[in-house]
Amino acid sequence: MAIKDTTSPRSAQPRPREMVTSTLAQKILSGEYSPGIQLPTEVEMSQEMGVSRTALRESVRMLAGKGLIESRPRIGTVVLPFEQWNHLDSDILAWRERLPPDIHFIRALTEARQVIEPAAAEMAALRADGTDLGRIQTAYNRMCGGQTDDIEGTVSADEDFHLSILRASKNEIFASFGAVIGSALRMSFRLTTRAAQNFSASLATHGAVLEAIRMRDAARSRELMTVLIDLAARELDSIATHNTSSENRQP
């Protein structure tokens, strides 16, 4: 699978190490370099990418720190098993967003949301202060005033809404989950044009979540957040079923 250059011609060109790190990471995440595969030698990769071996070594060390690869004596650099990758690392999530959406990975993110976000909403109802409520309200107002054809704006407002609730839970572990939500939303919108329609249909439920938190109704806040995330899960299941049916119909 070829990796496309997503750098804007008017933006600053990435430094060699950043370019090498991003390229290698996307080759691994896309499956071009699958788990167990030995990467080309240092000399081969530096010649192929036109970068110094120093920049290449720095990239290898960075990716090793994220659990993607490992350098082994007398063997070389090997891609580690999928289970050892640091999937929630912010860089890994960003690199995944540059690849075609992976429905299986998006489903995994959504399943994590189904566990964490209802609990965060429940805690937010018990712990949110005035500043927290103001952040959630501001994000919701942006959602209501946005345009469904503005994907970036829509995702940004939706992300801020959920992130504000995570922060309002006063649980620092939940708050650090914010990058996952943004990636899940952006990849879902790229996966299907119906995501924008679901966003519009769920606006009222977002508002109900806000009101439940404002009224300190913990049980209702959990219930409504569960409804929101379940909507995304059902949409993914629908897409997976459709894709499977299409593949089975091909000669």
C-alpha cells in the first residue's frame, strides 16, 4: 500500500527525522510492514528516503519507544506484534488518521468510549463546577450553530463537547482520553457520509446530556451518554455489514 504525501505545498516541509518517522510508522500501521517482518537495513532505508543514518536511527528509537518495532542483535529491526503497540499514543493516532479508515480499529475506539464516557458523564454530574458547565455549554452551542458540510468544524465542536465532560469528571485518567475521541470522530466521518446525518440527529441528545449534568442527575447522565455512543457503534456495525456483503457479491 503506497503512502501518500499529505503535506501541504504551502506548509513548512517536515524535518528529515519527522518525515522518516511518519513514513515508517504509516508503513507499519497500514500493514505494508506487518508484525514479524524485518525492516530493510539502515543503509537501504537511508538511501531509499534520502536521509542520513543519524535521522533514521532517531526515528527507529522513537518508534521503538511506542512499541511498534524492536532492534534485535544479529537480526535487525523487527515489527512487533499488534498487541504490543501503544495504540493510544497521540502520534500513533495522528499517523492512523492519514491512512484510509480502519473500521476494526475505529470499532475498538468506540468500544472504549462505550465503557469510559458514560462513567465520565456520571462523575461530571456529581463533580462539575461552573467553569466545567460553561465549557460544555459553549461546545454544545458551537455544535448547534455549525454546518453539517463543515466536517472539521463539526468534529471540533463535538470533540470539545465530549472532552469537556471528561475534564468535568475530575478524573485525570479520563481527561487524558480526549485524543482518542477526536481520532474516533474524525475517522468515523471519513468512513461514511452518514456520520454528518447522525450528528444532526443526535444534537438533541447532546443537549439532554448537558441538562442532566447541569441538574446533577448522575444516573440520567450515564444513560444518555450511553445512548450517544451506542449510536456510533450501531453505525459502524451497519458499515461493516455492508462492506462484508459487497465483498461477498464480488466475483
